[in-house]
Amino acid sequence: MDILKITDTAKAMVADNKGLLAMDESTASCNKRFAALGIPQTEKARRDYRELLITTPRLSQFISGVILCDETIRQTKKDGTPFIKVITDAGIIPGIKVDAGEVDFKSHPGEKIAEGLDGLAERLEEYVKLGARFAKWRGEIIIGKGIPSKDCIEANAKALANYAILCQEAGLVPIVEPEVMMEGDHTIDRCLELTTEVLHAVFNQLNLHHVALEGIILKPNMILPGLDCTIQESIEEVADATVNFLLQSVPANVPGIAFLSGGQSYQLASARLNAMNTRFKGKLPWALTFSFSRAIQQPALETWQGNRYNVEEAQAELFHRAKCNYAARRGEYDATMERS
């Protein structure tokens, strides 16, 4: 394990107020988004869309790394140039999603666990040869009646830790993503309670597996009420709840925390990140940044519509959202940026 190389990569992923673009949707998820807009659900359409994303001019001003899926890391531009070369030539760090998706957690109705640990060491070795420098694994925690169970939380924490140590042994930075889901009518206090329990379990397992915390990136949910909760706290209340929780839960030697958007609107995701970086400026031991998917991509996808004549306009939308989140990372985002 070359821990110095790993920690250097982790630091680069959160350096210069930049963030990560998550474009690692599974084929099924990507096809679902395409279907909603009438875009053909084909490998060619997915390739064209991903080429649009990675060839956006000057994207590296705001984006430090991109998370790919297995299909994307093997794809090429129309002229045959490998996507990995396009990404690295642009000064962006390529990463790869390595969990194989969520499956039902046996004997625990309504709960999920990610699979993909079998053969992971060999897959990581291949991804390193393809050019990946970091990886991502997501553990999904659902809030509902009587759930999550302690068994589910512990099982997901162990899977994340097993994945993380395998990544570091392969020379990759692991993004550790325990996501407490937004769906439901739970309160912000319930989200805080469960996310605290989840992160405690995750860091306990990371320590038990001897994962070097200075060589990981944490990708958590913000502390939010459920989407169907009747009380929706203000941007400032969400910012305070989230950062105060993180200060009590995340060790100082973790280099960066890159939030998932988790179904938030792109304006709210930016505004909440901005409030955190504004209200806690100079008080944080780690970088607070973004690792958004739909909250960066969706305007570009809606503009593109599968039409090659819309590529430049769609890229302008992607660039704008990346710029907004870069501003949020600096505590300089406001609603007037959206009007411009």
C-alpha cells in the first residue's frame, strides 16, 4: 500500500475549492432518466451523453474528479479516444463506482445492502490498469416504520470498510458513501439520530479494518427532514445541524467530506452547501465540498434531449452548475447566479 500516493490523491480531490461530478449511474438508472425525456435507451445514446459531459470546455476549473461506471470507463469518443484519456488530459481525476447495486437484506423486510465484494480485489486491479485513481461504494439506509435495524446498519458499515481497505491495498482512494435516504416523512431530528448512528458504525468498522482515514473521502447525506415531512427547516438550520453533527462525528484527519445531493433540487443543494461554508468558514478541519449527480447533470440532460445540435448549450448548463457549486464551496453562491 502506497499510503503517500493515496493521501496525495485524496487531497487533490478536494483541493482548490473544486468538487466531484458523479456520472456513475447504472445502465438502468441512466435509461430511466433518458426514458423520462424521450431519449433512446441505448448504449450509443449513453455514450454520446457521457462524451458531452467529459468534453465540456474548462470543466476542470471547478471539477477535480469524475466518478464513472463500468460501462463508461471502457467507452471512447466518436473518434476512438478513450474517455479516460480525455478526462486525464483535461486535468481531472478519474474514479470508478465498484458496488454492484442494492439488494434486499435477507430476513429484514424493506432494508437494502450493496453487493459486489466477491471478486472486488481483481476488479480493482483491472480498474487501476484502466486509469482509475479512486473508487466509490454506496450503502443505502432507509428510514421507515421500525427500520433501519442495527443489523442493517452494521452490515452496511462492514461492507464499506471491507471495500475501503481493498481499495487502499490496490492504490485507490475509497469514497465511503453511507447514505441515509431522504424518502419518507421523518423529521430532521430523526435523520440526525440515525445518521449519527450510521457514521459511528462506519468509522468503528474503518478502524477495525485498519483503513487509513487520511486516505479516504467521506460522502454522506446532509441532515435533512424527509421529503414528505410537514416541517422543512431553513437553509441555515440544515447547515448548522449538518456541520455540528459532522464536527462531532468525523475525525479531523479525514481530508474531505463531499456531500451527495440525494434528490435535493440543484438550487437547494448549492444553497445548503454555501451556507455551511459561509457559517463555518475557518472552523473546519476538513474540506466541505460536493459530489453531486443530478444536482449538476439534470439541467444539461434536459437541454440536450438526445439532440446533437443541443450539445453546446447543454455543456453550458453543466459548466454553470459546476461553477455554482464551486462558488458554494467558497461561500460565494447566491440566487442571483441562477438568474444569470
